[in-house]
Amino acid sequence: MEPENALEIFHLSKRYPLFSLDDVSFSLERGTIMGFIGRNGAGKSTTLKALFNIVHPDSGDVSFFGLPYVGNERAIKNQTAFSAGAFEYYQNKTLKSITEVTRRFYEKWDDAVYAAYLKKFGLDENKTPAELSEGMKVKYSLCLALSHNAELLILDEPTSGLDPVSREEVLEIFLSLVEQGKTILFSTHIISDLEKCADSITYIQRGRILASCPVAEFQNRYKIAHFAHQADIDECSLNIKGIRRAKEGFTALIEKQSGADKQPVDESAATLEQIMVHLEAEKEAETHV
Amino acid sequence: MLLIPNYPYYVVFFYACLGVFFMCLQGRENHDIFYSLLLPIEKKDIVKARISAVVLVELAQMIFAIPFMLIRGLFPIPGNQVGMDANWSLLGLSFIMLGLFNLIYFTYYYKHPQKVGTAFAWGSLGITLFMIVAESTAHAVPFVVNVLDGPNAEHTAVKLITLVVGLFVFSAMTYLAYKKSARSFETLDL
């Protein structure tokens, strides 16, 4: 029987002088899309790089399709695509010659699929990466990642630098890939990407995983409370998180299970973006105390 | 350059080392290591591929040098006045020099792939010292002066043995360079 999870990460840690990844664990179910979110510098790219030993973790284990990464590097990389944003390599070679070299490494490279994505993204093979805009470089990177029949795609900010129409296109490609049974993990800080296509999210904050669960579940954990004056906040007995100034008064997060019904508070449903900014405000406040 | 009548012939093989430096420099500018990391290969394969390519370049230069070494021997003029003559032992000793370069250069380079220049500086320093010592022995050490130096026709067997020993030392040092580099590169963060 095939393993249920395409990716499992157990207790991954990496210590740097000013930052550390701390006991990162989460798993990704086959045939789903997971959004990996967190603010700049939260550890998204470091985590993704650590999956492939590009950053060498101090401790922890990673397994793909039930196989540990260590010892199965080649097989796993053949079934996986990793793209780290824009294509920043060999700036003065034509896309054609870069692809010609790249394709030879993959067991299941598919020229027809590659040609179809080139056309879809409007990429000219005779151009060099130096001649492409940032967005087009991202598209070329995606094009390479999508052309070797990978079962699992791990994409670091695949939508950053893309115009809204292209972003939509890329997200639609994700949805159709998942329909074919593929699995996708992508990092982003564009929250609407998640709303469009993610089944689950993993939220990382300063190197620690804050949540890893279905999008709806995460969203249902919180509500937004509105306060007109500072005094209202002080009087409120609820556990409120991440107070931020709003145009009129203040807003804060409240956890749904915290007995919010007992006290009349002006509240509304929380969007992912609101949850994120308030959780970050909470963290800021904690650090400054 | 082996046809220059009087010249420190070891320098000829330094040019291969310079080539290695440019190869890695270009790799750095093209972010070659990161590109390679995305391919379905193991991390140590990146080291293996680079060192293999360098060995091919070094061997090619050595093979290409052989006819010129032989031609230099045909000149009806005295041997090299600077140091070692162009003969089989020069090639053998140069193999040791290249092995030394590979060991110093790659061990440093795969710990700090961004510092191509520093790696090259250390490698060059190592082989410069080697050249100074090697050329000095061609004037001062009787065995080198009488047996290893001089035309190929004299002490041919010892000269050929020097070549074989040189090739062996080169292989051992380069293999050690690969082992050490692969180990440090495995734990390197990029």
C-alpha cells in the first residue's frame, strides 16, 4: 500500500547565531495542496532547503513517500520537484541549452509537457534568463519543475513577482495537478493564494510551527474583536491576542473556545490575513515586554 | 612552453591550476552549485563531478605536454639551465604538484564555495613552495642532479619510475581531496 503522506518532517532543528529552526514537524497528505506561510525571515526557505539537505539540519528526520531522505536522495529527487523562486542560474545561456542539460538528469522528463508549459507561459526558448523579467524567470523555474512528472512539488514562493493573471494561472495549474493525484507544498506570503487553492496550511513564526491544519480549521479557531477605546480592551476579561490599531479604535484576535459568548464583544469572522497580522502583533508584543 | 630553452618548467603545469580557478569562478557567478543541488543527484555527486572534470583537464594537459617534452630533448643545445629538464621525471614530479594543488584547493573550496580566490591563493602558495623546493633540489641534491635531471636517454628506468610514482601520488592526493571535500560539502549550508 502506498504511504498516505507524501512528506513527513519530524523534529527538524537548525541553530544559527541569530535565528533557529526549532523542532519543526508537520506532514503533508498525498493529493493535497499545503500553503506554507509566515512573514519574511520566519524560516520558510530554510525549512524547505533543509528538506533537501541544502541546509544541513542539526537534528530531525525527513521522509518522502515513506522513505527517509538520507540514503534515497536520487530516487526522491526524481519524484520531487523543488523550485526556489526565480531562475537565477546561467544568466547568459539560452533557455534551450539550459533545458537540454537539465532534462538529461531526469528519468521521467516529458518533452511534450515541457513544450506545453513553455507555450502556456509564453516563454521564448531562444532568450537567456538575463533577458527575462523576474516574473518570467519564476515561470521558467516552474516550467522546469513541472516537466519531469514529479509526484510532489515543493515550491518556494512560486507566485511572487507574478502579475495577478499569471498568479491565477499558476494556481489553476496547481489545482489541475492535484486532480491528477499530485501533491504540492508551496510557500507564500500572498494570503489570497491560499484562499484560492490550499487545503491545509502550515504557519511558521520565528522558526517554530504555530499551526499545521486544514485552512478552515485554522480560520475557525479565531474571531476578530473590535474595540472602540483602549478602556474597552482593559475591561475585557477574554484572552485577546495581538492588539492592532484600526481606523476606528482597535482590533484583536480572540480564540473561539475562550468563552467569547459570555461577554458581549463586537466581533466578526477572521480572514487568514487578519489572523496572520494579529498573531504577528502578539509575537511582537511578547518580545518587547 | 616546454620548448622554451631555459624556463622553470613546473610553471607550465601551474596553468592547469589557473584553469581550475576560472572554472570555479564561473561556477560561482552562474550559481552552478545551487543549480546542481536542484538536480536529482546526491550532494557528493557535485563534488565528484567537479573533481573528475579537473582530473580530466590535468591529464589532458599532461598528455599534450609529452610530445613537446620529447621535442625539447631533440634540441642540440644544453638542458634547462633554470632547473629540471623537460623529461619523464619532470612530468612525474609535476603530477605530485597537481595532486598537492587539488588537495589544498578543493579542501578549502568545498568548505567555502564563495571564496574561490582564497582557495586559489592557498593552493598557489602550496605549489609555489613545492616548485621552489623541487627546482632547488635540481641544483643541490646529487640524486636529483645526476639521475632525475638530464636527458631521457640517461637513467631512463628511474625517470619512468618517477613518473609512475608521481601518477600514483597524484591519484592518492586527489582521492583524499574528494573524500575530504565531499564530507565537508555534505554538511555545508547553502
